[in-house]
Amino acid sequence: MLDTIDKKILKLLQKNAKLTIKELAEELNLTTSPIFERIKRLEKEEIIEGYVALLNAEKVEKGQVVFCNVSMPIYTKENIDSFEKIVQSMPQVMECYHLAGMVDYQLKVFVKDIKEYDSFLKKMAEIQVVKVHSSAIVLHNVKYSTVISVD
């Protein structure tokens, strides 16, 4: 169970994971020892799963975002496992969600441009157990956040 201090630590770290224990302690008017212990507990309990550097996709030439909707005509455990294993190895796929509804999966794909997405689609066509249902090309971000509300 998260208390108020845990939630404040999580909010601060989500905004800036480079904050030091000392900086967190100063912000929360606590000493460094309880902050350190709380962070270690949050990591051990896997509430904090890791720390990352967020990149500017355009500046690393992966500025075209496409949502790729995929159907699985023969829906079996073996096909699900096979497809999910393949997707795990595809560096262009930043996120993949198994859905209930019109399509079985939605992939968030980062590529340089439409030409690179065309190459990606050709690789998807090689996967026997699925077919691409549709693609949605992102024109621009309206909101992008990595912060999960812990209120």
C-alpha cells in the first residue's frame, strides 16, 4: 500500500528520474535514509520497474509514428505465442497491445518515414499467423506522457 510520501516520491521520480536521494529528501523535508529505504522497497516491490532516458524520436530519425492494427485469422494459443515472440524482437515496435474487439493487436511503430513503414509492412506480411488489418498514420502528438497518476 502506497502512503502519501511514497506517492510524492513516485511523482517526483516520474518527472525527473535523475533526482538524487538528497534532492528528494530536501523536496520532501525528510532525511536521506528513509527516502533511500522507500525507493529500495518500491524497486523491490516492482512499483518502480526501472529508469530510462526518453529520446526525441525525430532527432534520432524515428519521428514517424504509426498505429498498426493486426488480426489473427486462426486464433490459437500457439499462434498467439508465436506472434508475440516475433513482435518482442522487432525494434520498430515500441508498444504492442493484445485487444478484444475488431482487431487482435495494436502496435505502436516508430520509423523514419513512410518508406521505412512500407518495409515494416513487408516484414509483417511474412508472419503467417497474422494479417495487417489497418494502419493509422500519426500527424502530430496532441499529448504524450510517461507519468502514471498515483493520486
